[in-house]
Amino acid sequence: MNILLIEDDLGLTELIKEIIAECGFQFVHAQSAGKALERLADSIPDFMILDYSLPDMNGKEFITELQKSAGVIPPFIVTTGQGDEDIAVDMMKLGAKDYLIKNRYFLNKLPDVVKRIHDEIENEKKRKIAEDALYRSEEQFRQLVFAMQVGVVLQGPASQIFLCNPRALELLGLSENQLLGKTSFDPDWNVIHEDGTPFPGATHPVPQSIAARKPVRNVVMGVHSPLTKNRVWIQVDAVPELNLDGTVRHVVCTFTDISDRKEAEGRLITMNEQLQESGELLAQNLTEKNKLVKELTEIKEKLEKLNSEKDKFFSIIAHDLRNPFQHLVNTTELLLSELGQNIDPSAKELATIIHNSARYSYGLLEDLLLWSRSQMNSMEYSPQNIPLSEYVQSELKLTNNLADKKGIKLTVSIPKKLNVYADENMLKFILRNLLTNAIKFTKRGGTIKLSAGKTKSHSYISVEDTGIGMTKSEIDSLFKIGKRYSSLGTEKEKGTGLGLVLCNEFIKYHGGKIVVKSKIDQGSNFKFTLPFPNKNK
């Protein structure tokens, strides 16, 4: 712990210095309030020991001035030669952790106070770390719940609903405002057992789980949907989360739609009754029975294929639209080249807008096609040993031109003997996207540095710029397809928003990872890893 002692008595300073050293803490001294403010402008200590009566101002004036200049007040205690209760009250209101009088017991009390403050600071740091970890964990859990294709509701110890996902709202036929706050005992529920008898709220899975403090699983319920006016059959699991003392914190209730299964089961029951009434229809009914069993199997298979068909759908869209847009790009480019100088400026501007929009849409389709192929694991992946310095020099022509147009200095620092093991096309895509992205968000006169190196476990490549930077929330959205991040560059340059998503996918293909560091108005750094070259190739 770093301690700043603000004390004008040099003899007392030496005694306090010895005490602080014995406690194992580092020590910095300021003999006046002015000197202390200068030190605090350079760095903030963990803790301050403040003499109330200083040559240039008193402790209250010092803390007030520090609030104006720095805005951050580190933890502090006040020492004084006078036992004035009003001063003590004023300083405690300003945030003092303790107030010590410089009497004959002062030096004996000081070590215990310093150690206590140290423990409080450390505990506060641990609490903050724990709170941050809890927030991240809760946010990840919330995202997982909202992405699930089964209904999920969280209910408190009195069975009150405080969280639900979109699938739950869809199955129950309620809006979020209608569902939140309801309990299992709400008289508005219209729920029945499989045999058609009423299903009282007290016997619902969640109250039963709360009472037993154990999971209740595979309960079938027929719920009336106010939205569709139909009965929805669901299979419910209720799992309680317990506190350390054994009480229920909340219950995670999940349910799946089994209406298709119940309908098929009803038809099977009806068919069995018909078989019992008439043996003549036995063969026909057996065929129909097998057909219904097959329908149940097909329903299961359709659910399993849902994600696969979604990815194929994206791929088909990209393929079918690719050729028309490529033709449009080529046609508008030819049109612009043949318009000449005598054409109406507004017509030429319109042609330029059409051409730029076509190029943007074509780029988006190209990225969409690449992304869909990566999701279906149909990318061609042919890694090889690549001499990185030579490879980069041959690929920098496009990005050098873009940087020159904006007056941006692009430097390269790559060891000549550094080789990487990568797919050449994927590496080209990654480097081109990271560099053009850096150029896009760097103002004129800025700098971009492309560097590379290696550690004991991998090679790495870094693209660092002096651009406009990003917030933490923007960084968190960069590689999520559901939160496609795209914004205009410093000179209104456009992007598809899929480039960085694809970069992340391609880096994962290589078994690497990408890390982004950025601050607003301080630039960004994109650093990714690659495996070492394969010595057998």
C-alpha cells in the first residue's frame, strides 16, 4: 500500500516513517498542502495521513481544493494537535476514516489505525471484484436465458415471476407486463391436468419445488393462451436455487411445447379405441398408428435440423443475390468511366451514389456468404508455413493507398525470420480488414503500426492505431453477429459490420484468439495469435 504523509513537522515525519516502514508499507512525504496537491496531480496514493494544521491551508481547505482539482479523494485519516470535536465532525463528513490527536498515545495508536484502514481498502477492492464478477455472471445468465428456445421463467420464494424469456411469453400468450409479478396462485391461470381436471396453483411445480426444496420434473400441464385462445400443452421442470442457510433464493422454471405430441397421443388413443370396436379396421389402423409414430419422430428431427437449415438459408440468399449485385457494380463502374466531363453534375453524383451503394451491398453479401460458410464448416482451410515479413509487403499495396489518401503514416515492424502457420486466404482477409478498419477510424495525420512477434506458445500479429477509439460496450459488440457493429469512419467511410465477425471466426479456425484494447480518443489495438509453423511442412 502506498501512503502519502502530509506533515510539516520533520521530526514527527521521521517517527511516522519508521512506523509505516515497520508495517510493510511504502511512504511518500509532502511538507505542505501545495506540495501534496502537486504529488496528487501526478499519482493517487492508496491512503493519506493528513495533518490538519498545515502552513499554507488547513485540512478542510485542502480536501475541498483536492475535490476541485482531482475529483478523486483517496481514503485518509486526520491528525491534529488539538482535540476539537467540531473539526473532527467536519473532517468525518468530508470522508475521513479516522481522527487522531497528537498526544503521547498518538504514535502507539497509529500502526493499528493504518493497518485497519489497509484492511478496509483491501476488503473494498475484493468486494468490488466480487460485484463485477457477479454482474458479469448475471449478464451471461440473462443472455443465455433469452437465447433459449424453451420457455424460461424465474420465480422468487413466494413464486412471484421476476424474469422471463421471449419463448415463455409466446407459449403462455402473455405480454411481459402481464406475466411479471404473477404467482402460481394467481386466479387468472387456466390450467388443467392431462385428464382435463383443474390444476390448482398450490400443486403447480414451482410451489411444490419451493415446499420440498427439491427439483420437480416432467410435469405436464394444459395452459390456456389468451393470445391464441387455444390450449397449449407444456412439460415443466422446476429447479430451486438455495441460499447457504437452505432457504429458497429463486426457482428456475423451464417448459417446452408438447402440443404436437399430445395431439398425436390423442389420435393414438382414439385409434386404439377404434381398433377395439372393429377388428376389420385393424390393418388400416395399424398403418395409421405407425404413421403417427413416424410423425412424432419427424417432429423431433425437424427441431434438430432447425439451426442447420437456418445457416443453409443464409448461404442460399448470398449465392442467389451475389451475381446480380456483381453485375450492377461492374455496370455502374463502366457508366461512371464513360460519363465524361460534360455530363450534368447531379446526374454524375447520382450515378456515384448508385455505384457506392452497389459496392457496399455487394461487400455485405460477400461477407454474409463467408460467414454462412464458416457456420456450416464448409470453408476451405489449407494452412501452410508463411514467411510473414515477405507476405505482408506483397499484400500492403491496397492499404498503403488508402492510408496515403488520408495522410496516415503506416509502419511495419516484423522480424524477417518470423514464420506463421496459417491459411493464406484467411490471413489476407484478416490483415486487410484490421488495417482498413484502422484507417477508417483514424483521422488525417494519424499513425498505424503493424507489428508481429512470438512467445513461447504462439506467434502474434498486432494492428495499433491512434484513432478515435471505442467504449467498452462497443468492444463487447464487435464480434457478435446478433449485435453487428458498424459505424461511419472519420471521413464517412462505410463498412458492412461483418468484417470483424469473420476475422474472429477465421482466427478461431487457426486455434487462435483476438484481443481488443481501446479507449476513446486514445486509439485501438487489435492483437491476435496464430500457431507456430509446422516443421513437417
